[in-house]
Amino acid sequence: MAAVRVRVWDLPTRLFHWALTLCVIGSIASINIGGNAVEWHFRFGYAILTLLLFRLLWGFVGPRYARFASFAPNPLAAWRYLRGRAAAGLGHNPLGALSVYALLLSLAVQAGTGLFASDAIIFDGPLRPLVSGETGDWLTAVHKVNKIILIVLVVLHLLAIAWYAIVRKQRLVGPMIVGDKLVEDARMPAPAAADGARERMRALVLLVVCALVVWALVTKLV
């Protein structure tokens, strides 16, 4: 049985993944550098918020494997997958799906609370004036605690990638770069994800709309 390549991750999904990765790294680096770099921490946060909003919409209107319906969170399925009693499928496996949802939720909490957070010295989130001091302090505390949770989730994500590469001999990074996965049974090829000009133009329009929404949110509400 000859292996065939099947498009699984469309270009917008791949660009989202790597752009989000760079923004998270930039956000962590800039806040640890401190000083004027904190302004970049906010910029990275706005970019993360834009990307998350895009991913939310893309999860409903994107191609097959980008849609949330293709990897609905199911702890029971994840447990069966860990025990070798559930198939992985072409997209996110049941365990990977839980990881994706956890990361997206943690990032959403981090970006959302950051809009109201304060370092109690110079920098305030753009929406800080909209809440009371007590509420702002609580959101700042959530922002700080969730930062640790997010880092833990990222580390677990990286360890899982390494485990799949070393133990199961499955390369997860490559398909997220080129978009294709190898399917061994060429007689029954899995359905490929749409990844043409129409999908890419739709993604571009969505991204622009999301960027405008975030821009309006952080500049026009206060």
C-alpha cells in the first residue's frame, strides 16, 4: 500500500499557529525585559487577542480539520486514546484536542485580563478605567496566576510533541509547516481539507475584521 499525502492543515491555520507562537514568545520576553519593552508586551497581547478571535471564527467557517466540530473536547475519548482504544484520525487526536482547548482558553483569559491589568507603577491595560480598583486588582491577580498556568500548558505541549516524535515516531511539527500528512492506505484516502484561494481570501477578510474589532476595543472604549 503506497502512502499518499493528504492536506490536513490549511495555510491560514498554519499561519495562525506560528504567528501565535511568536506572539506568545514575544509577550513573555517583553514583560521579563521590563522598562519600555512593556509597551511591546501590550502590542503582542493585542495581536494574540486578534489571532484568538480569528481562530474562534475559523473554527466554524474554516476547512474540515480546522473546525471545532472535527475535534470536539471529549475527556472519555482522550482516556480511551491513551489506552490505545481510540483511533487518532487525521486532525487533532482526542488528547491533542483537549490540549488545544486548554491552551486557547488560557490564552483568552490572559489576553482578556491583560486589558484590565496594572503593574501598579506605570502601565495600565487600556480598559482599566472601565472597572473599579478592586475589580482591576482581581483581574491583575488572575493575569499573574494564569501566566504560570499558561507556561505549564506550553511546556506540556512541547513535551507531548517530543514524546510523539521519540516514542511513537510521529512528526507533528512537519505537517504544521507543510500542511500535509502521510496516509498509508492509498486505497481509502482520507478527505483532504480545502486550502485554495477562496479559503485563504476568506481567512484574510476575517483576520482584517478581527484586527479592526480589537483596535476599536482598545482605542475607542475609553
